[in-house]
Amino acid sequence: MIFALIVMAVVAKILHGKGYTFERMIPFLLIAGIIGFIIPVGPILAFPFKVLGSVFGAIFGGLGGAIGGVIGGLFGFIGGILGAVFGLIGAVIGIVFGAIGIVFGAITMVFIPLVIIFLIVKLVR
């Protein structure tokens, strides 16, 4: 509505400068006011900023994604190497303690019953 009034004022100023009287300006002012009221001024004024925002968003978003991908890939590689190293250390520790557990299990299952049987045999004889 305000834009329609502004358009009508501009048209009136132009026509007044050309020597038109107010009565002759009325049809032109009505047409200019209707056109000014129908034209979507806000979206037209915002369009360049939307385009620039989209372009800058795409550029900086792409750069941020690329940089983030490279940094993430490097840290992922470092994490993979550290995971492999600590995984090998954990596997060695697991094998060593597993072997110790097998030895203690064998002693518990074989040696202790043999000692008990040996003591019983010694006491009986």
C-alpha cells in the first residue's frame, strides 16, 4: 500500500513537471497506484540478496565441507592407526593372560586332585 502511494507520488511529480493538471493526472495515477499495489515489491527487493545468500552459502558450505572432510579424514586415519596399535597391545595382553589362565586352570584341575589322591594313598598305607 505504501509502495502504491510512492509510485503515485512519483508519477504525479513527473506528470506535473510536464504540465499536466490534477484532473488529467487522475487516470494515470489510478493505473500507477493499482500497478504499484499489485507488484510484489518485497520479494523483488529481496531477490538479489537471496541469490547472493545462496551463492555464498554454497561456496562457504562447500569449502567448510571439504575442509571438514580433510580434517575428519586425517583424524580418522590417526584414530585408525592408534586403534590398531592399541588393539595389537590388547591382543598380546589377552594372549599372555589367557596362557596364564590355562596354566592355572591345568594346575587346579590336575595337580590339586593328584596331591589329594597322593595324600590319601600315603595315609592309607
